[in-house]
Amino acid sequence: MFMSLSSRTFVVVLCFLFVIAPYFTRATTDGVRARCDSKQFRNGKHFRSCIDLPVLDSYLHFSYIRETGVLDVAYRHTNVESSSWIAWGINPTSKGMLGAQILLAYRNSSSGFMRAYTSSIKDYSTTLQEGSLSFHVKQLSAEFLNGEMTIFATIVLPSNTTVVNHLWQDGPLKEGDRLGMHAMNRDHLKSMANLDLLSGQVTTTKAANDNMLLVKNIHGLVNAVCWGIFMPIGVLAARYMRTYKGLDPTWFYIHIFFQTTGYFGGLLGGLGTAIYMAKHTGMRSTPHTVIGIFLFALGFLQILALKARPDKNHKYRKYWNWYHHTVGYVVIVLSVYNIYKGLAILQPGSSWKIAYSTIIGVIGLFAIVMEILQFNKRWGGLCCKKSKDLEADQTACIDVYGFWVFGFSNPDGFLSLSCGGSSYTEAYNISWVSDNDYIETGNTTTVTYAEGNSTSSVPIRFFPDSQGRQCYKLPVRKDFSSVLIRATFVYRNYDSQNSPPAFHVSLGRRITSTVDLRTNDPWIEELVWPVNNDSLLLCLLAIKGRGIPVISSLEVRPLPLGAYRNSLEGSPNIILRRSYRINSGYTNGTIRYPSDPFDRIWDPDQSFAPFHASWSFNGLTKLTSFNITENPPDSVLETARILARKDSLSYTFSLHTLGDYYIILYFAGILSLSPSFSVMINDEVKQSDYTVTSSEAGTLYFTQKRVSKLNITLGKIKFNPQVNALEVYEILQIPAEASSTTALKVIEQFTGQDLGWQEDPCTPLPWNHIKCEGNRVTSLFLSQINLRSISPTFGDLLDLKTLDLHNTSLTGAIQNVGSLKDLQKLNLSFNQLKSFGSELEDLVNLEVLDLENNSLQGSVPETLGKLTKLRLLNLEKNNLVGPMPQSLNRTGLEVRITGNPCLSFTSLSCNNVSSTIDTPQVTIPINKKHKKQNRIAILLGVSGGVLFATFLVFVLMSIYTRRQRNKERDITRAQLKMQNWNTSRIFSHKEIKSATRNFKEVIGRGSFGAVYRGKLPDGKQVAVKVRFDRTQLGADSFINEVHLLSQIRHQNLVSFEGFCYEPKRQILVYEYLSGGSLADHLYGPKSKRHSLNWVSRLKVAVDAAKGSPDSFNLVLWARPNLQAGAFEIVDDFLKDTFDPASMRKAASIAIRCVERDASGRPSIAEVLTQLKEAYSLQLSYLAASAHTD
């Protein structure tokens, strides 16, 4: 039954499709035609033909008389508002808008009367001003009735016109009866066609606007995807994916991919469309284009802003963040808005808008969901449900507490550096940043390694140039009393050498540890630093032969005020290096932030004894008294290690090195009992009868000196021993600061260079250019630095024994060295010093004084003789004269004085000394002054530059567009002028290209250009002459040439078929000579196969004379032979085949045609007569000689 019903339904459908539907369609078509043909106008006009135009609800009524070219027309536009304008016109030169001759009408807003006028479109920026047309228009009028606007006119076209290119349009009428821009949707761009005036058929053709529509559609699609989809996706990747550490650096690559693809894809789409429009239609300034250009500028500024980003802790960094994020979100909002503006312009159909809105809706929904998830991740649940696993629930609740405390922002004072990596945000909203702003040396890479059942990928910074210190300068807030520094070092065979390195780590002036990645990989160092400055220096120092230093991450965490200083002697000068931090009684992994708001890592409890007799315990009693400076987290204090019986509870720790250690024990009364016990360290009782009071928490602090292992025992117990947590730190003394540090910093500023002088000059390693003895700076080497003078600060380096300032461009007198009483070596050679000054005599311990190659003048001062410890005095290559002081002429002192005009220990006369003096050879080093760039200034400068460049592009585009319009206007004017002659056909370049099969077959070439063989659509063969760019004529010259060629009509001359005149295209189309040219038959390949006989040549000459309005031009080299009657110039192929009398007559008239005096040249009529006679003589000769052609 079901199959039967389906079969009947199918038959009914077929009947409708093949029987009923055609009648319905025909009826509908007939109805439309009836409405068109039956239209009656109020003025009583009737028309022979009526056409329902394909778009814009328009009809064309017309009557046409071919012989006179009179076209009576009525253009009717239905469903139009009174505040609109309509237009209909004919383009006599091409298909499209440019060159169209338009009839326009609109309703006057004040009077209500219709106005009709004519306008000629000469460029794409036309405002449709009133003007005359290229053809005559009579009886122009218009009417508006019942939502229909009609234009009536009588047009006089060139006679025998059969097909015209016509177009129609409508648009809004603006205030003041100004004609607004018509819509740019498909219907308004397709309102043009070919109209056959005889048959009334309308043929839609693909015109320039079709290409423009295609270009705009491509532009819209590319920019919708790039700006409207890729850009938001890139922002989502940066905002949400970076919060998952496992996705680092994947999120960054995704972000960069989508942002870069979006920007440059949109840039190509925008520029491509702009260039096309500037070339073909002209650029129009609309809100859509203005927003687009503004977006490109903002996107470029975003790229530049990354280069000008201040350091994370720079005071301007927050302003940069506001700028970068604000501009980013503005770009997204404007991009989406501009996409909808573009859709409104193109009007591609509701499906496109729905599709894009769906995509944006999905992206927006995803963002909302992610915001909710991020909110939950930060704030967690609001309660903790009960569970048998009380321990897990307590940890979860504490995590929630951590989220509540720290909220949405990066915890205050946290600095997390991803060494060699990029920025990202952890799940707990800890922001990790790249270390690029904190160190200037080292290379970066990423290493991936297996860790348990998972794979980890971490960034690495390594230092192949391991000379000296590789230092991070870490900012620290002075309102913190101490900070925790955590450094993680990872090797994991990143270099494929299987050679883990070992190196020193220093903090400030102290080497704190030796990292040996052969022992542990990764290696984690934790240090507690007492804050005494706004920055601290963490450095890696290579150990010779042990590989190159490597680091993966650096963390700075503020600690509670006053923490880790109790019972610690000399605490301001002490660094604590963590050995152990145990969460006693907890064995399920580590605890850190957010459970510990200071992000300390509490390791699980694994090192106690006896293991079998103790257990972990989660407290049930709430702590009411909590006054611990170190502020351990509740989750740590609420668990404990408790011995099951009254026995000793011990922890035994091995230590890295022999040294002093700081121990903290944490106790909390989480039971209803209050046990008491004694605390022993290495069998020494440190605290007797310590009681853990119920509901209260407390600590014990101990210092153990000169130990290499620790045993902490709780004995002599009342009730059960317990401990909740413990920490063990190695005590590291900070060396005293060198007294010369401040002076050296001033000298560094004086040099104008960054010498890399940071922290202490002597510890842990001496600075460059410096040598130390202990914490005293004893040598300073600053050669080849542009000092120009010795600063007074040099005099503050009282411990100096060696000062080397050679080749430092010093001038004037030697000064500011008198206070350096311990100075033994002073090298001031290769400078431009002119005077000894007065302070050298105070350097009582000076042993070496090198003043070679200066400009010292005058005599050597006697005071130098007071330097009793002097062993070497080098005065070579100066301008010194006179006798040397005898006090310097002593045993044990070497004096060098060569290269001076007259200097000696003897009293010699200097009159005969040569005036030639060796000029001191002074090396002036290049000033390598390093100026720290002001990134904010760069950002402002670049921003201004980009805006100026954008303005400049606008100006250049405007100039280019205006020139293009002028060219197109000239060409259009020329085409209209040529069209009015009605003598030659105007070809488009596309038609020429099709006829010549893309200029495939070259049949000739000359200095003017090339000639191609072509075939017109009607099958006619043509020769197409294409001018080279360099040989193209001006507009007027080309018009004159075309006009002249179009006037020549003769059976003996090649006919002129038409031309093409478009920008940079001047093409002439001639009739094609299938038999070849006269030159081919006389000199070309055809002359060898079949040469023209004398009769044929005379006939050609006669026919040419009939068609030529001017005299011939003959080569002058033949004149002597012709005058002498010699026949050597005759073609060899004609020997014995011509009549000498005929040849003589032809030659005689030829020689007269090239007379210098114009009065001696024959008229063309006489030439024709003489050639006919020569032709007759040759025919008679042939008849008499029985020769045939």
C-alpha cells in the first residue's frame, strides 16, 4: 500500500513538472510581456518594442527607425521611491560605465516637479553633472506616478546603427537634491546589456563590473576570513591556551600563525583590491575603506609595540599593557564591524551573513565558556564536600582558599622567568615571562624528555661563551624583608653530547652552590635572600673543563616579613640555601602555591624513623593560636608525624657540604593531648621538655655549626612525640663589599660604556678590566676606551697598585692621581698629554711610569727624581727638550728618551738639532658608547612614522588615481570623437587579444612595433599593428592618424578596418594581404620561388599610382645609372624579358619623381600616364617576341 501511494505521488509530480509547469511558466512569461506591452502612458505615447530588463524592476519601451537613426525611448523604473533618481543611457565606445551617455531624472524635493537632464560620464568619480552628449537628444522629459518613474526622450543615433550597449541605474537622492552613490550589490553592478534595436533582444554581457564584482567578492571573503575569523581565534589562543603550561609554547605558535596570517592575508586582500580599483574604477573614500586602512595601521603598530615593550617591572609596563590590550580588542571589534559593513555593501545574500554570524557566534560562545572555566579555575568551588579521604578534601579546600586570596591577578611580588622560553600563564594564574629582558647573553633551545608516563618540554638558555659571569639582574621590592629565589637547571642531553655540565651559582657577592647535573637532572636551587637593594644579581660561573652553564627557569617569591631571621646571628649578611623542607605526616606529593601563598615547595615526609611505628595524622582540632613568623600554610600544620608509642622519633639528613645550618621545627596542637619532649640535634639536647599545647602552634629555631650531617631526634617523651614540619638551610655568609665599588660605578658612567660591572667588583669573580686581592681592587685596565681625561673618581681607588690608561685619548695635564699612594705601575702611553702636572711626585711607591707617544712639551721636571722606587721611566716619542734631571741618572733606573727633539743627561746645544720631530703615533679608538634606547620614545616615533607613511600612501594613491582618471578621460574623449566620425570600428583590447589568439603569430616587425595576424569573429583575416610603448603617440597625434586612415578608401590600397585606443595600447587593424606584400615578392622568400615579371611590376606601379595622393619616393643611389641609361640596376630575374623602351620610360619618370626641386617633379596624373605608356610598350614587346606571362 505504501509503495502504491509513493508511485502515484511520483507520477503526479512528473505530470506537474512536464505538463503543468511549462504552461504555468509560459503563462507567467506572457503575463509579464502583457504588462510590458500593454503599458499606457499619460502622454499618449506608443512604442513598437518593450523589454523587461533583467534587474532593478525596469522596463524599456522604444521605437527605432534604422535609416534615420531616430530612437524614441521610454525608460520605466517601478517600485521606486520619490526620493530616488533613475538613469538610462547608451555607451557608444565600450561596455560599462566609462564613456556612457546618460539620461537622468529625479523629483525635486521642494517643488515636487520632475527634472530630466543629460550627463556624459568621463571618469569613475563622476557626480553626474549636467552636460551635452555625443549624439542629439530631443523631447527629454520625465514623470513619476504610482511608484513608477519614467524618462521619455528621442535620440538621434548614427544611421544604420543596429546594436548598442545600454545601461540603467538608480540611487538615493540626498539633501539639496544631490545624487547619491548607487548601491554596489550584484543587481546594480549587472544593470547593463547589449540591445538589438531591430529584434528587441537584450544580451547580457560580461563587462568590467563583473570583474569588479568578482574582485570585491574575493576581497570580502579573504578579509572576512583573515580579519573577521583568524584575528579573533589568535586572540583566543593567547588569552586561554597560555593558561595551560602543557600547551607552552604551542599556544604562542598558534597565536602567531593566526595573527600573522590574518594581518598579512588581509593586507594582501586590501591592497590587491585597492590597486585594482585605482587602475580600473578609481578609489572612493567610504567609511568601510577608512576603517580598513585604520585597521592596517593599528595592526602594524601592534607589531612594532612588541619591539618597544618595557621590562616587566618597568614603571611604564602597565601603561604598555593597557595600550597593547586595548588596541588589540579595538582591532577585533572594528574588524567584525567592518566585515558587516562590507556585507552591507556587497549584499551577497542572507546566507553569507548568516554563515559569518554563526562563526562569530561560535567564537563568542567559546570565549564565554572559557571565561566561565577560567573563573572556576581561579575561584574554585565554594565549599568542600565531606569524604572518607579527609586529607584530599582538606587539600582541595585549601586550594580554593588560595584562589580566593589571590583572585584573578598574578600574585603580588611574584616574578617567574621562562629562561629561553616565551610568556604564558599557569593554571593558577602565575604569569611566566621570557627572560630576554633580564639577560643579554646566551642561546636558547627547547628540550623534550620523558618523565614517568608523560613527556615534558622545557625551554633552556645555555651559555657557550662561558668566560666570566653570566648574570641575571632580578628586580626586588624594598618593602620585602626577604625573598625566595628558586632556580631550575635542566640538561637532559639537549646538545646530544651526553655530557652534563657542572658550574657555580652565585647570588650577589657569594658563590652559593655548585650545580652538578650528572648527579641530579633537573637540579633545583632555593635561596633565601635578605633584601638590601632594589635588585639582585644571580650569576652562573663556568668551571673549566666541566661544560657550559645552562638554566631553565628562575622564580622570585616574597616571604613573610621578618621570616627566617629568628635566632640567626648577623642575619642581614646571610643567605640561606635550602637543604630540606618537609611536610611531616604528608606523603602524597608536594604542596606549594596556592596552598602556600608564598609558593614554597613542601616535600613529602619520607626521611623519618622508625617508619613502622609511626603514622601520618590529619588534625581534628582547630588551631586558635597562630603566631609563627614564617607563616607556614594551614595544610602543612594540620598534618603531623606521630610516633605510636613513647619512643624516640628521628629524622636523619645527609648534607651537601660541611658547614653551618639553620633548622626550624614546626609544631601544632592538632590533638586534644599536649605532648612534651626534648629536642636533640646530633645527640646534643637543644630544647628540654618542649610542650605542644592543644590548639596552638609554635616553632623552634636552631643553628648547628660545622656539620656534614644532621640527626634530629624527639626523645624523653610524655605522651607521643610529634612534629608537623621542618626546614633545614645552609648558612652562607655574604662577603664584605669592596670599598671601591661606588667609585668604579662612577667611572663606568664616565666612560659612557656598559662594561658589565654589576654587584661586587671582586666577588665571586672579578669584573672585566679589574684584578683584586681579597675584596680590594688593586688593578684597573681601561685601555682603548675614550676617556679624554682622568676623572677625580680615579683618586678614590686607594688600593690600586696598577693603573693602565694607555690609548684612552687623554689630553692636557696628568691629574687626579696624587692620592694613589700604593700605585706601583702607571701606564699613560699613546695619548695626547701635554704636561706632567704636579701630582706625580706624590706617588712614592711608583715603580713603572710609561708616558711614551704623548705630546709632552718643555723639560722633564726635577720632582720625578723624588720617586726613589722608580725602575722604568719611558719618555719616548714626545716633544721634550733640555737636559734631563741628574737625579734620574742613577743605578737601577732605566730611562728611555728617544724620539724627542733635544733631550739628554748632558748639556748639549740644541741649535743643530733637526727640526724634524717624530710625531707621536696615537691610536684613537672608535667610540663604542652604548646608549640605552628609550623604548617609549621609539614607540612614539615609530607610531608617528607609520601615520605619516599612511598619509603619504594616501597622497600617492590620490595622485596616481587622478592621473589614471585624466588618461581615461582623454581616451574616452578621443573615443567619443572617433565614434562621431562613424567611419572605423573601435575594438576593445580583449577583442584584439581574442582575434590574434593572444598575439601568437607575428607576421612583421619594425621600429614602431610588431604586426600580428588575426581573425575577426566574422572570419575576416586582419593584420594587427601594435605600437611599442616607446613609439606610442600622444592622444591628438593618434586621433589624427586614425582620422586620416579612416578617410582613405581605394581599391588599390590596403583597407583600414579599425583601431583600439586604451591606456598604453595603440593598435591599428588593417585588411590582411593573403598573397603577401610587394616586398615579399621582390626581396623575400617568395622572390626566389616566383619573381614578378616586368608586366606585373608595371601593373603594380600603375595601381599604386592610382591610389596614392602623393608622389613616389625612390632611392637616390640609382640616379647615376638611370641618367647613363645603364640597365645594371635591373633585377636579374628580368633579364631578356623586358622592352628597353618600356624600362627607359619607367625609369625616366622615376628619376623625375626624386628631383630636388619640387617644381621639376611630375604630378601624380603625369606619373600615371607615363606608367600606362610603359605598360603598353611592354605588352607590345611581349606580343612581338611571342613571350607570355
